[in-house]
Amino acid sequence: MRVHLMGIGGAGVSALARVYLARGDEVSGCDAQASETTAELEDAGIAIEVGHDPEHVLGKDLLVFSGAVREDAPELVAARSMGVEVKTRAEALAGFIAEADSIAVGGSHGKTTVTHMTGHILTEAGLDPTVLVGDGSHSRAGGSRWLVAEVDESDGSLVMHHPKRAIVTNIELDH
């Protein structure tokens, strides 16, 4: 599949880009500015463009966009008019969670730490999981059916996720 990701320099979208690449998809992306993250992705073999242009979605099968992208962004409008499948970052993450032997980590506090810890435990156990951490650090594309993902309840996207297992760190009226 030919996947283009808008906002690829962000933590959540860059982690998804690595997973698409590891699956063997043809991956490209763009962001408003170059960064250390976009340079790392480029070094990994992902075609990166600085800036946004409707031509970025020509010939693509899927466009994934970050929550920072406006609905009237030219690439997004062009993709929809061309019939390219369009998903938010949260929808793409939900797809990975649904396909995998997944563990979703949610809660008001401690999600990132518990996601890291769970990913580390599964890695040390030899299970080679994919780990998607909200802050982007130590996200990894594994080679097994296992996936650990930090899920965020603050934007309402939590209801999209249907993991096989869940870890709820705590519940407060914080988010």
C-alpha cells in the first residue's frame, strides 16, 4: 500500500510511519518544518517533504493525518476528491490495535510509563512487540502479532479502540 502521512514529524504520526514501513508499505510524509524526527524517518527510507502540497497525495492509497491538520488543508481536500482513503491518526492506530494481539494502555496519568514498561517486558520475553508510545520515544515496529499502544482519552478517540487487553492506570476527571 502507498501511504502518505501529514504531520509526520509529530510523535504519534511518526510512530505510525515506522510501523507502515516495517509492514512493507511504501511510505511518504510531510510536515510544516524539518526536524530531527523527519531526518530520522528519511534515513529509514521514508520520503519526506517539507510543507504541504496537494500533489503529495497523487498515486497514494491512504492518507493519515495528525490532529494538528485542519480539515480544509489542501492535501486533505485533494485526497478526498481523488478517492484516496483518509484516516485520522487515531483511526489508523485503532486499525493497528484491531489487527494485533493488542494491549492498550489508558488512564489519566502514567500511560507513557506503563506503555514503555509493558513493551519492555514483552521485548525481554522474546515476543518482539510493536510498541506505540504517545511521546514517540522508544516506539518500535516489532515483527510479531503483539502490539502495545498508549491510547489517549482526552480527545474522545478512546472509543475507537478495541484491544484484546487493556491496562487502565487510573481514572480521574482530569481529561
